[in-house]
Amino acid sequence: MLQEFSLPDFLQSDIYWTIGTLVRKRASIVNDNITLKNQVQSYIIQHYPSYKSFFSVFDCATGLEFWERFPSPSKLKDITEEELGAILYEKSSGFFDVVKARFILEAIGKDGDTSTEFQDSRNFIVPSTIKEIKHNNNEITMIEKEIKALMKTLPYKLETMKGIDFVTAAAIIAEVGDIKRFANSDKLAKFAGCSPISQSSGDTERNIRNRFGNRRLYYIFQGIAARNISAGRNKKKPVNGLFYEYYHRKISQGKTSGQAIKAVTRRVINIVYGLMKSGKPYVHPQEENIKG
């Protein structure tokens, strides 16, 4: 017999509902932008085979300005190095100059003629799509401003923990609501579906995976755990040495990677619960010299 599992009562107050709605709206726009950026990339690759070498990040602010103004080499036909350099200098706030302009023009020359029969229509598509991306970026900025304003009215300081930015913190708060409705971190873990539940049959009782919890919250906590055990950008120093060591200790004990990440996730929940309960910032324990 499966042990009855019930979530704590939650009469969602307006602030939690509002934060949650803003977080989900932001996520929807971010996903839309990913689609739009993929579209732009598929358009320009036809005309700029060497486009990846132009900017380290394809959709950086300067990159978007460049693709919008020059959706194909046909728009650069009468542009000199100096003119393009001045444009790049202005759009990048002085980061790029004529040297970058020369590099781009030389790369275009090596690519050869990439024009097509319906070039004018293709030239229209790219700027139109980038205008949508810019509009969405502005929407995201305004939504984030609203989220930050609401977050300031709450006593939580979740962003002080590694792996939690203010958007992630807002998502947690929106799903958890009033932390006082959870008597302890075990209750929060069960609510998020991160702790097993009991199943009994006759004289036998065993724990099984909890599939009844809040899946959005489950994946938020799991994402925080994954970020904390990563080796970081340079692959030399772990983001959180303590979690990194704990994860690999579980692996050395015979746990699978999935079981080990669940163990880390459970620790994350304990910490988040403590932070929300106390309203205090996270204090990182002293880490040993742990090699990545």
C-alpha cells in the first residue's frame, strides 16, 4: 500500500503569485529568443561562412548590431575599413576598431560570392528578426526590474549562495511560498519530490521514488546542485569545492552519478530551507584546497 502523500496547504498570497507569473513570463520570452537567434544564425551562415570568427559570441550586442545592419555582404559592398571600423567602435563602446573591420572584410573576401537570387528578401528577414530579439531583450530587462523590486520586499537572501542568481531565487520563492508552512527541510524535500516515500505490502515496507512532488521545484534544486559540482569555466577549480568533494565521495562509495547528484540536491534543499527560515545570507564554509 502506498503511503498517503499530501502537499502542505498553500493559499497562495499575491506576492508569490505575482513573482511566479513574472518568472514564467521571463522564461517564455527567453525561450522565444533562443528560437529567434537560431533563425538568425541559420540565415547568416548562408552568406557569412566565416561568421563564427567575427565575434566570440554570435549574439553579443555588437554582433546583433552588425547582422542587423549588414545581413549579407551585399550591404558591405561600398563600405571601407575605416567606415566599418568606426561603426564597430561606436557599437562596441570602443572595444572593436578598424583592426576588427579589416579582419571581417578579409574573411568575407575569402568566402567568395554568397549572394542569392532573392537577396533583397533575405536581407529583410535578418533585421526583422533581430528587431524582435531586441524587443524581447527590453521586455526581459523590464520583467527583471519588476522581479527585483518584489524580491526586495521579502526577507530572503538566497542569491548569497553559489549557483543561485536572483531569477533562480525568485523561482524558488514562487514555488515554495511561505516557508513557515514547512516544519522542517524534510517536508520541503518531500514537497519538491526529492525524498522517497514509503510503500508497504503485507509485512514488507520499502522506499520508492517520489513522483508526486512539485517538479518545477525539483528541477530548480537539481540545477543548483549541478552548478555547484561543476568544475567551473576554466575546468581547474570547482564552483563549490565542498559539494564537489561530497559528490565524488558518493561516487567512490559506489553510488551512480544520478544517486550522487540526488544526495547533493538534498543538501541544497537543507541549505535553502535554512536560509529562508532564518532570512540570513549564506556563509560559505572554509574550503580545503580541493583540486578539480
